[in-house]
Amino acid sequence: MNITALRPRLIGCIDPIGNLFVRIGMKPNQITVLSLVFGIACAVCYMNQQFLIGSILLLISAVLDLVDGNVARKTNRKSDFGAVLDWIIDKYVDGLVLLGIGLSGTAIISQFVAVPAYTDIAIVGLAIIGSLMNTFIKPVTYAEIGYTKKEDGKISDPLEGVGFFGRPETILCLIVFGLISQIWIAVILIAVCTNLSALQRIIYLARRYGSYKQE
């Protein structure tokens, strides 16, 4: 699955929300920071095993993450700093939310199998690493290969459709399984799928850019 391909449709759905923020005069960067606030609130709820409330807060954070770009385009306030801030805050939200699950003491696989106490924490750690590295590959690619073409304020690159499990899928898993209080399923899926997706992107880059450069 690759929800990124559905981004244009999702942006159309949140257009009325974007119009609301334009009317009340909120700037894109303010909306971006607001998404972080809801992300932190979600992490705190997850840490206290309040997965239903936390998932609702995460959904709001995810919507705001789409709205900031929508408002930037509507108000002609697109900036390089805004794009960077959006990316950084996304990573903070991802890391904090998963860390909240780890600190909650929620049983991941230890509820089914007798494993050492650190195993559940290790799985959450893999989920955090996979979530961050899967997306971190893209800016490294931009920097090393020099891909700078932009469309609607976002860098459009060959990796856009590569990788079956990105940030949208990660957030969706957390929201869906959090709402039904089965967050352990989300953690396992994220731990496995984000790292496999990162490997998929690495293999793609190796095949496309792995040839030696002629001096």
C-alpha cells in the first residue's frame, strides 16, 4: 500500500478545514506547530495507555499536517523554512508517539510468548528506527544526488512512489489499532514494514545510482 498516491484526494477533503484556518488568520507554520502540540498530547496519552483518546489526538495532528500546506498554498506563504519545519516536526511526532507506547509498558509479544523483559522495548525501538530511517532516506537522497525540483512546495523525486510503507501508513496503523485498543499490532506492523520499506528504497537507489562515476 502507498497512501502517498492518495495525497491529492486527501488534500481535497481537507480543503474546507484549510479555508477555516485562512479565515481565522492562522499562519502555516503556526498550524505546523499546533500539529506538534497534538502529537505530544497523543504521546502522553499513549504513555498512560489511553489509546483511544491518544489516537483521536493523533488523527487531529495528522489532519493539521495536511492543512498547513493547504493554507500555505491558499495564502501564498510557501517557504523553504516552512517545508523544513514541517519535516522536522513530523519526525518529532513519529518518534514521540512511538516512544510513548514504549514507556507505557504495553505488552507487545510478551503477552503471547515468554521472552526477556527488554524484548517489547526492542520491538518499539525497531519501530522508531524504521519509521525515522524510512523517511530519512529521502533527504539524504536529495543532498547526495542533488534532486531539487519542487511541485507545490514539495520536492518531487524518483523515490516518491517507492516504498510500500511510509509515514502515512505508519500514522494510519497507529490510529486504527489505537482506536480498538490493539496498539501492539500497530507496533509490530510498523517495526517490520517500515524497515522492509527502507530496504526496498535502498535496493531501488542501489540499482538506479549504484554505477561508478567516471572522473
